[in-house]
Amino acid sequence: MKPVLSFAFAVAVLLSLPLAAKDRIDPAVNASSKTAFETVSSWVRKQMDAGGRYSYVTPDERSRVNARLDEMERLFGDKTEVSQMSDADKTAMFNKQEEVNAILAKRDNERLICKNEKPIGSNIPVKTCQTAGEIEARRRNDSQYLRRTQNTPQLKSGGG
């Protein structure tokens, strides 16, 4: 019986490894060649518009991403591959790419966020998952609702 339980535990651990590895976010920008970069750059700029995958970037983040993408484009210059760049340019390219990917990973509407929370009246935690886009949309809607209700005059009731 004990070997069967050990085997079952080992299988369960091995099957859970792909799930744990999926927590890592793939980078949005990977500038290995000039043509691939141009395609990805235009896609990222489009996805930062309303309704896109990165639509919740702040205005400051949007300007930083656009500036870094422009700088990366200038680094390519007349070169078609990163391997043709000098070491200093490769380092600059990598640093700009990392900054862009950090911003985009933080503002990715499709990023799944899961929490284990104990409901009121229970000690059994329940796992709930939402996308970052759903959470941000709810936060913005709640803020709008509070602003509207706080600016609405209150009617007094009762006799005086």
C-alpha cells in the first residue's frame, strides 16, 4: 500500500509541474531581428490603445514604452540582427527591452491573478481567479460610482 501511495504522490507532483511553470509570463518584446522587432513594436503600440491587451497602461508608462521602442528602433539602425551590434548596443537593447517587458507584464489584461480567501463564516479557503483586466475594470467602475454618488445631493427626510 505504501509504494502505491508514494507512486501516486510522485505522479501528482510531476503532473503539477507544467501548471507551476505556466506562472511565468512570456515577454511581449523580444528584439532579435529588425523585422521581428518592427512587427512586435507596432503590435504593442496598437495593444496599448483602448480595448487592447495593455489598455490599462498609465499615460506615463505609455510614453516610456513608446520612447523605449523608438530608442530600440534607432539602435538597430542599418543592422538587421542583434548579433551585428556592438556589446554596448546589445546591453542597451537588452535594458530597454527589459523595461518595456516589465511595464507590459504588469499591465497585461490577460494575466491571471488567483487568491485563496476564507469566506465569511468559514475556515475553508476558496480559490478565486480573475484576470488583471477584470480587476482593473471593476476598480475603475467602483471609483466612477463613488464619484457619482458623492457628487449627488442627498435629500433630507423627516419632519422638522
